[in-house]
Amino acid sequence: MSQDLMNYEQMTQLALRGVVRDAIRRVIREDGLPGAHHFYITFLTRYPGVEIDDSLGKKYPEEITIVIEHQFWDLQAHADEFEVTLKFGGVPKYLKVPYHAMTRFHDPSVGFALQFDPPKEMEPAAPILAKLKPVKAEKTKFSKAGKTKKKTKEAADTSDTPSGDEVSADEAANKVVSLDTFRKK
């Protein structure tokens, strides 16, 4: 099989994000959601260009799912991002979300869903990966809370690493490996 020099996968992702933009624009144009339609939009809270209230950013440090249904204000759809004000705990909060920050879109009223590849801006750069030091697991401990903790010992120099040699299972589980790593090129 030949190498994809056209970048079809990237074009598809861009086109699908355009579907979300067009759906939001239709809601604006029709002054509300038609029929029973409503949107669940999940996005990365730390993506460049995302504007989110500090309290929400602390509560949802990785990603958040918002619902656009009955109560939303100031919905705007721009070429690269959308803006909306939603209530969280009864308090209105402004959000600005680049379409590239989205990871999922779902309209459950018709069973329509999209899932997006993680944006390149959130993947670690190759030079950073090259600087990571290998670690070797020695033994596993269990805390009183039931969380597994792995005791590690670095195989290389530790002079520029943070002190403490325990890594929680939650931290280890949050390590993301891109499927592109395993694809034949």
C-alpha cells in the first residue's frame, strides 16, 4: 500500500469538525435547537485557545462534557471555535472552545455521534519523548484507599527529576499512547 500523501485522515477530521460547526450555526440561525435535538460536546480543557472558568478547569483538568439543550446563552460559531455561556451549579460560565479541542460530539435524540483523533498540539513532541528516562518497576504496594502504587527506581541519572519514587496506578493509567505509533507508514 502506498503512503497517503494526500492526508485523507486529517481532511476527514477537519470535515467532521465542520459538521459540528454547521450544527451550531443552524441552532443560531433557527434561534434554538429544532425538535428534540441536543448536543453533548466533550473537549480538552487544557487545549490552546480554550477559555474556561478557573473553577471548572480545576474540577475538570483533562476534559469536560457540556450539554447544549435548554439553557444556554450567547452561542456563537466562528470559523475555528465556538462560544457559549452555560450554567454550572446555577452560576453562568462563559466557554470558548476551538473545534480542534473537541474529542466527541453526540446528539442522542437521533443517535448521531462523532469521535475525533486527539489533536496534534496535545501529543508530546518527539524531542521530549527522547529525553524521558527509563524506569524499572521493583515492587507494588497497596494503599489504604485501595489504589495500587508502584515503587520505581530509575535506571538512569535522577538529578533533574522530582523527589519521591512512587507513581500511582491512576497516573500510570493516564499515560496515552497514540495509535499512530503502531500504524505502518
